[in-house]
Amino acid sequence: MNSYNVKQVADLLKTNPETVRRWIRSGKLVAQQDSRKGGNIICESALREFVKSTPKYAGTTTAFLLGTAALSTALIGGIVAHKLSAEENIKNAHISANDICEFVSTEIEALSSSVSNKRKTIRHLESEIENESKKIEELRELLKTLSTLSDGGEKDER
């Protein structure tokens, strides 16, 4: 699983690092803190949950938030953070091409899933729009009928 530090999350979500720290303190964003000096490490799954549950960021994914130029930096940064947190006693984290390939494959799966979910959401919303449009049309017809009856009823009374 990939990890991010506070600055990386702030960059991804285009917000201030202090805002990210506030989310962590309030419990909105789950993070691990091995030591005060080490800072907070946010797991990819926790970040995804936060993004999904926050209206401002709902419907976005990490890769869409990243610019293509920042993508490779974020990929490597995420891998390094994960390696460092998983292996606390190692002073130099070694990242292999296999690690990067695994990370990219995981990201592809996550993005594919996200796209699939968004397509389902779009179909659901289109269905709701169609149903509500039909209801609007039916109500307009009812209003027209009632208006005609009301106009006709007043004429009969006179």
C-alpha cells in the first residue's frame, strides 16, 4: 500500500499543509505518526476514503489531481514514504523498478475502478433526471387540465 506525507497530500489536494494537519487532528483523515520528528504518514486507502467522503474532493482521484509532471515525483515519493515507514531501521530505502511497476499497476486498477464507479453514477443520475423530467411533464399536464377545468367551471357559474 502506498503512503504520502502531509506536504504531498496538500499538493495533491491543492491545499495548505496546515489544513491537512487539521484534518488529521480532527480525525477526518487517518494518518500514522511513528514519531513527532518523522511527521504524519497517510496511507493511500485513507486518502481515498477522505477524498470520497469530502464533498469538495468527491469524485476525484489522486491521479486526476496530479499533474503529469508531478506524477513520477509523487509515485516515487509515495514509494519512499512507504518503504521508510515499513522499515524504520533502514537508513537508505532502495526502490526497484519492480516496486514502481507494482505501484503503477495498483494505481491503474484504482483508476479503472474509479472510472467504472463514475460511469455507474452517471447512468444512475441520467435515470433519475429522466424520471424527474417525466414527473415534471405529468405535473404540467395536470396543471394545464386543472387550469382548463377551473376556467370552464367559472364560466358555467356565470
